[in-house]
Amino acid sequence: MRRPSLALVLCALAAIPTAARADDASEARLHFELGTRDAQAGRYASALEHFAAAYRLAPTARTLFNLAQAHDALADESREPRDAGQHRDRAFEHFTAFLAHPEHDQGPQGPALTALATQALARLSPQVARVLVRSSVPGATVFVDRVDLGSYGALPRLIASTPTEHTLIVRAPGHRDAEVRCTFQQGRSQEITVDPTPLLGTVELRVEPARALVSVDGGPFVLRDSGWTLSLPPGVHRFALRSNGYVDATRELELRAEQRLVIDQRLALDPTRAAVLTVRSDRRDAVARAGRDDPRPANTSRVLLELGSIPLEVTARGRVPWRGVVMLRAGRETLVRVTHGVPGAIRPAWQWGLLFGGGAATLGGVVLGSAALADRASFQYPNASAAQLSRINALNVATDVALAVGLTALTSGVIAWLLTADPSQSRVVIVEEGLRER
């Protein structure tokens, strides 16, 4: 009963749709006619080759039906069970594809062909193990067991195969092949979804300042820390960077699959809005707090939008803190150098020696001078004797030496005291300059 229906369909398919190009349509028509002759003569293997060539050039519903009929006929005449099973599987696939084709029921014989395909599927269904393979990845194709055997086509795809365990390999551009083991069961239909894993690239963001708002491909701005890593699909991506007090920046890059790129971006300060405060301390553990900002480690620079006079506090463990007020102006950098004092520290001993020694020597000179004046009055100078004059002269020389040494030491001690900072007090040097390029 199958051969009359095959001949009927072959006669009905003498015309190839004009949707194909002229050259392809002509070649498809030739293969179609050759396949028709071979099928009518019972040469189904040769007819199958011609129908397959015609379908590649002009993929019509009618040619699909002929392919299914040719495989069905070869399944009946094959002596090897393996070959018969393979042709039966292909016949089932093509009959199913024919019914899924949008033009399968068009034309005068469309309803008749639809009925024949439905009957064929009902007859083949108990003998065929099939799996409907789907994927949410566009352009995915499926292979069975081995890639070198060729693709079964784009997904979704109904695959009929021998009733045993097979490996389904799903491949898509820009994705890693996905492999799934699936057991085909005779007479049963299954459905499976396989999604290959995207081959992503990695982008690492290194930005100064350390925290910035980042937008990827026009998305919302999100606060990110420097060192943030993002996985993205291959292609061109656009990054927008934004931070208060800085000029917005954009970066565009082309990312390939499994490639790692680094965006090293230093944002430029906006001199119309921000000032820079740089705190330098002789202590590595020093912490600075400026205005309403949270405490941050010293020996760093920060951008501040709060301008004018702001309080600054610099503290360090075990040291005297420094507190003061600094002036911040837009487009300027204020450098504060802090040297922390040590609580309870005293000045060097030599300073105390100069002060006390000089004071004592000066006092001694005053005492000696007073004694010389007293002797001078008691000896009724100038009627004093030679011994009395010698005593007065000795006191005068001692007075001069004591006063000279004492006043010199005392003066040196006072000058050293004034010029040398108190080690128990913190001190600061503030310098303002134009913004350096950052």
C-alpha cells in the first residue's frame, strides 16, 4: 500500500516553489525529477540522494514527505536490522518535520498527504525510540554520540534513534558544548532541554578613587569597589564611571570568549566642585577625620566637596592628637604635615642644663659682683692697700667671667627652648597648592 501513495506524491510534486533562487530552483527541480524516476523504478537509495539534494536547495514540505517515504521504503527492503532501524528512524523524523512544516496541508493534495503522514507516524511510533531536544539558546544544534557524524539540525529537533543510551551534544556559537546522556526507549517519546554554558569573558575594574559608581552597557549605576570583577558575554561593552568631585569617564572594549581584560581608570578631578585634602603623619597608624567625613587612615589624599573652613583631627595610638581648622578651596590641594608629640615627654637634658647652668652662673656672677662692690666700699677705695685692691680685682674678674658664661648659657638655652618643639606637643605644617594631575 505504500508504493501507490509514494507514486501519487511524486506526481503531485512536479513544481518547486518559487521562493528559492532561480539557479537553486532549477537544480532542485532536476534532482526532484531524477528522484521521481528512481523511486518509480524502485531505486529508493538513489531517489533518497536526489530528494536530499533537492531539499537542501529548496526546503519544501513536499520534498520532506518524499524523503520520509523513501526512508520508509528502504526500511522495508533492508535486510540488515541496523540499517532498517536507521531508515525507520529517519522516516519518523521526516514525517514529523513534514507535519510541523507551515505548508504541509496546502495545495490540492495537502490534506491527503497530511493523512498519509499521520498514518505513517502511527504505524512507526511503536517501533521508534525518539527524544525531542530543546534549548533556550538561539542557534543551537544537536549531535548524537559524535560531532564528526554531522549535526541533526537546529533545535528544537525530534531525534529518533536506536533504543539504547546515547550522548546528545548541543552546540551553539559563543557557548561551550553541552553533553547529556539520554536513554532512548522504543515506542516512547521523551522531551529534554539542554542549554550550553556561555563562554564568558572577565573584566576587572581598577579605578581611582577606590569606590565609584559603575554602569555596564547602559544599565543602572551601582557603587563598586576597585578590584571588582565581572563576567560578560563576548562582544563590545561600554562602561561608565562616576564619582562625586570627579569628571565622568566612559570606556568601551571588545571582549572575547574566555578573555580577561583590566580597566585601569583614574578619574580626573573636577576643579569646579572639589578640593583635595592630603594628610601626612609621622605615624603609619594615624587616622584623620575631616569635617563630617568618617575617620580614614592618614598618609592618604581624599577629595572633599565640603569647602571652606573645616575641622581636622589627626590621632595616633600612644601619641598626642592634633586638632585644628584647615581652609579648603575648590581646585586647590591642602597638604597637612603632622608630627605627633609623645605624652609626658620632656625636653633634652642639654636644654635644661643650659637654662639651669646659665641661670646659676649668672646668679653667681651677681653675687660676686655684689661682694666686689661691698669690699670696694669697706676698703675706702681708692685709699685701699695693695692687698685690698688685688682682692677687688679678683672679684671683678670672677664676676665678669661668671656673668659672661652664665648669660651666654642662659641665652643659648632660651633660644634653643624657643626654636626646638616641645616633644610632648603635636605640631603641624599646612601648605596649599594647585591641584596636581591625578
